[in-house]
Amino acid sequence: MNRTPLRPLARVLEAREKGENPDNIEKENRRLRHEEMRDTSRLRAEGRLLVLGVMFFCAFGVIGARMGTIAASEAEEPRAAATGSPVVTSRADIVDRKGRVLATNMSTYSLYAHPQQMIEPDRAAQELGRIFPDIDVPALAARFNDPKRKFAWVRRRISPEQRQAVHDIGEPGLLFGPREMRLYPNGAIAAHILGGTRFGVEGVHSAEIVGSAGLEKFMDERLTDTKRDGAPLELSIDLTVQAVSEEVLDAGMKLLNAKGAASVLMDVKTGEVISLVSLPDFDPNDRPNPLTEGNASDSPLFNRAVQGVYELGSAFKIFTAAQAMQLGLVNPNTVIDTKPPMKVGGFRIGEFQNKNYGELTVEEVIIKSSNRGTGKMALAIGVARQQEFLRNLGFFDPTPLEIVEAKGGKPLLPKKWTDLSAVTISYGHGISTSPLHLAAGYAAIANGGRAVEPTLLKQNGPQMGMQIMDPQSAAAARVMLRKVVTEGTASFGEVPGYHVGGKTGTADKPKERGGGYYEDKVIATFATIFPAHDPKYALVVTLDEPVETSGEKPRRTAGWTAVPVAAEMIGRIAPLLGLRPEFKRGQLETIVQTSN
């Protein structure tokens, strides 16, 4: 900004020549400058007032328009949720490894009432009782007739058919609120994996869906993560294989009069659980209530494959043999004297049905399932090394499976690990683990001796961990497992074209009270790998209290119960897994080639 000097030299000289006072020039210039500044300030203030006036006009205009809109709209129903609590309704789908839907959302309605707007509350309660038979009609009528009550829930979730039936009642005080519900389109299939959901924060117009069990609860945060933009959660489960596994296991359980059953199918290189079954099961669309008394394992909600920890019997023997070979203590042809007597810590170690196998090679110890043979290998291994080996296989901790129930499947270990404990554990007694633990252990033998971590999430490739045993020992163990099927206790386990290897396990069931074991109740297990020469999968089938009654006497051993069920399952699922059967030349003589 350029300013005029208050005492310009030219004017001062001119005033002096004329005899005028130069101070008057300064006074005049100062006056003019002040007037100019005053005019500028006035213009600035007037501009600000104008802008402020426009802003007030716009603000009052918006408020007036909003008030007019609200006055013209219908009154909003009160919310049942707490003020300030956001209701999150979006939840991602869950799909199997091939993208088939296991869990999704469906639009539905809730039913509530405004008693003060009801015309015939007693008739409405009676009509609702016909539509919903489980409703307490007298209690509902009392709520409708309460003069102080302004709001009452009737049903949190109703079907379209029920909504139409309620609408036909014609009662203006009965109102509907839109909301989403979790839908499991396959019913009970994979129920123990998915678990179920419930409503969290609820409002009249929406409700938050939260996980209540299984993977739904474990993955709750991930399923509601808005950053994933609704991307579905991909599981390792194959829906078709899961359905077939459940069908075969259910038929086997009923045929063998078993109390319950479980199976686990696992990819031996990735740890992916392809199917996981626990029977009896339930429909997650209508999840039953937990038991309030009695044994928790009697509830269909109990996951036998993960939560159930059992003494799994002789299926453990292969771990003892594999470790002994790993340590260089034996090889498959090392001879072990299994003749009685054998005592450890003052206790006699016997064989099944008091058999005397005499001298056996290590391979024959596994084929014939000798307790004394594995017991002597365990004594040579020692307590400390046995503990370390089983710990590395994952038998000391719950499996890190992505369902909340997995943390409850903690193995039961001896309080004091003695030589006697080492011997009994070598043949699967004195340690209780879940079928999932056993499947992970067999996967390590099948993949060349690397630990794997079971997972329900789809993987992009092998996810093997530390080297537990050398590949040579693992290969020798696989040969033994194959011979158990071709020459030993699992002869019913052979599936033409698929070269099954495995080990049976029959463990007496412990009594719930008083200690000791039942004489006529067992846990029968068959742990398998297939194809045995190049294993891709490990399968464990467990039956609770099975009994086979086709012969003169009841038969409960795994060779008669769990093995045939597992063989039927492998025969059904192997083609679904993309495994092509392999036959030797001459085995297909009955097949006649025809022209197209």
C-alpha cells in the first residue's frame, strides 16, 4: 500500500515561499489519511456482516426444510438397542475350498407389538399361539394388556410364511421389523465346524449377528471386518467330502450300535482339514441348548473330534517304533523277545487275550500289535526322549484349530511320568488325546517326518514345520502301516486300488466314577494314511462303545468296527479327492473294452 508523505518537500518549500505554516500541510494530510482508513474499515465490516447474514439465512433455511420433512413423515418406532450402540448387520459368507456356500445371510423379519395401539389384544395372543405353538399365550396376553407397556417383543425372527399369517390377523398393534439372519443352507453338514450364531445388539429395525460357537465365534472379528469388503472366508473343508464322510460314519455308528463317532480327514502336507465329523450332530439353524446336567459329551453340541480326549490304544504304537528307528535303537528287522513275563514298576504287561507272540521283529511287533514289543522299545527310548518326541508331535497341547472348542481338547497326561507310564503310553494307554491330535501325528509320518499344524483355512501350498523324524524312519513306518492292512489286524481296511496303510487301536473305556475300566465298553480307532506308497491324506475314525453282533459273540475291537467304516469312507471319498485307483496288471481281467 503506497502512502502520501505527511510533509511532502515540494509543498513545504512552496508554503515557506508564500509565508504559510508548513505544519498545516501535515495536519491536512493526516486528516485525509484517517478518513481513507475509516472508509476502508467501514467497507470491510459491511462485507463481513453481509456474509454472516447470508450464512444465517442458509442455516435457518436448512433447519426449516428439515423440520418440514420430519413433520410430513411418519413417526419412527422406538429402538430396543441402547442409545449410541451401532448395530452391525453385515457378516461375510463362509465357503468351502471350492467356493460352495456353507454359511450366508438371509433377509427376514422380527415381530413386535405396541400394546397401546392394539384393538383386540386377547384375540391377537390366541392367534399368535396358533402360529407359534411354543408361545405362552396367557403370559403374552398379560403383556399385551399391561397399560404401562408401550413395547413388547413377540419373536426375534420369523419366516415369510409366519409373517403372512401374522399379517392376516389384522391387528394394527402387531408390527414387523426388517433384519438379517444367519443361514446354513446345508443343515447339519459341518455343524461342529461352523458352530452357530446369535443376535447381539438388537433393535427394532436391525440386529447384530455374532458367533456363538465353532468357527463363527473364533472368526467373529474377521467375518465382520469391513476392510475385507464382504469377501467370503474360504475354508479347507470340501463340502462333498464332508457330506459323504458324515453319511458313512452315521451309517456305521448305527450299524455298530455306537454311542458316538468322530472322523478327521487331513492333507498331510498342508495340515488342511478336508472333513471333520462328530456324531451325534445338530442343525446350526436351530442350535439346541447346552446340557445343564449330566455328562457334557452326551450333548450333540460336544465335538468328539476336537474336544473328546480318549485313550486311543494301539494306534500309538507306530510312534514308538518310528522314534526307536529315528534314534538308531532298532531297525525294521530287529528281533524283540515278547514272551512273558514282563513287569515294569511291579505291574505285569500283558497282550490282547493273553497271547504269546514269542520273538518278533519290530515290523512284526506293529503288524501283530504287541504291547510287550512296543513297551520294550519305550524303555530303550527313555522317559525324557519319549516326552520330547510326543511334545514335538503336538500331543501335549490343544490343537490350534480355528474353532473355540479346540482349546478344550487339551490332552490328559500322567502327573508323574515313570517307566511304567512310558510303557503304557507306547501302546496308547495312560495318555488321552483327541482324534485330531492323532491325525496330525499320522500326517507327520506320511509326509516324511515333518510336523504339520491342523487348520480349517484354505492354504496355498505345503505348510510343514520342524523335522521330527528322518525321512528313512518315516518311510519304514509307512511300510509297517501298509503291512498292518495287508497282513495284520486291519485286513478289512483294504480298499482296492488305493493301497491303504493304518493301525488299529482298541482301548477299554474308563469309568466316569470310581476309577477302573469297563469290561464291555471300548473306544475303537483306526488311523490311516492313503495311498500308502505316496500318502496324500491321513484319516482317523473313532467309535465310542461300538459292538459288532453278526457273529456268535459280540465283537468290539477296532478291526471289526472302526476299520470297515474307514474302508467304506475311503472308497467313497478317494475319487472325490481326485485320487485315481491303481491296479496291477491282471487285476482288471473282468473289464471288457467296448467301442464308442
